[in-house]
Amino acid sequence: MYVRDAKNREEVWLLDHIEAMGLDDTAFRSRDYVVAIDEEAGAKAGFGRIRVHIAGDGERTKSGRRDPDEDDICELTSIGVLEGWRDQGVGAHIIERLVEYAGDAGFETVYALTDAGGYLAQFGFEAMEVDDLPPVLQERLSEKRESTTPDARPMRLRVTDFSMPGRFRERFKEAGEEESPEPEETPEDFGIDPEKATYKYDTGR
């Protein structure tokens, strides 16, 4: 199992699962996402997004890339794990990769607007007051509460304070898709009323 950048051809897959999970797809760009992959089966297990809210123009390098402005804001959002892959450390490693990317891009702090505060707290995220959010995220929070996440609360993490609990690493090493058990067939599945039916060896006595 590993986490990599999303590919352009995975745009439809991402949008389908974002919609199915009721996640936020505002200003969707597939290149903002990472995807967790089971290397043995090649199956996708989950995804997450790092969204940069641009405050200024910034300076561009010779390659045309834009250096982060000191007032840019980095948000972690739209993190989802597919059914069958949950409780195996997949989400934790998606978050870890997103935080690494934020640090590599020069961000000291990442924010999350979420109703899963207890989960994020395990990695060092701390709850914060709405009034302490950057204005762009105050607006985002209002939008999320009105649309996808009514109970969203703001959290933040200093990138250098990120910590991965050991249990998530152990689960991730052994991660595999769990198949839903096949439901047991009953007489009703075949249109048989078990209270009135007679069977092969029923003598009628």
C-alpha cells in the first residue's frame, strides 16, 4: 500500500466517490489530490486533497511555477476512504502525505474544517476559534456548514508537530480490501413461504 499523486485520468473516479461520500468538491482540480493504492491488486483505497487559497500574485520562478505568498493558506479537505479499506490506516497515511506536501511547499501551518476533530487530534491537530481563522477560511466554513458538513469545526496543525500513531503504521502494512460477507440465502429469496411450503422428504403427516 502506498500514497501517490492523483492522475488526470482519475478525475471521473474522484468526482464519483466525492459525490458518493458527500464530500466537498468546490474548485475541484485532480492535481490537488493524492490517492492511496494497493500495489498488489492495483485497487484504489482512498484519497485526499490539499487546497491552497492564494492571497497574492507571488513571484514566479524561471520554470513558471509560483512561489507561495506568505499570506497563502493551506487547507486539507475532501479526505475519503472507500468502504472495505476503512480502519486500516489508509486515511492516516493520506493525511501524512498531504502534510508532507504542505511542508515541502513552504507552509508552516495547515488547516482543516471538519466534523472529525477527534480523529485529526490523533495527529496533532488542535481545535481553534472561528474568529482566529483566516478570513478566506471563515467564508469556507460557513459554506461547508450550509452544504456538506453542518457540524464542521476549524482545526489547525503546525506541520512540524505532525505525529503518526504507531498503530496506524502497523495497520497500513497489512491493509487489504475487506469483502462484504454474502448474505445467507433464505426461502423467501426464492419466493417460498416457509410456513406453507412442503419439502422433498415431507410426508405430509
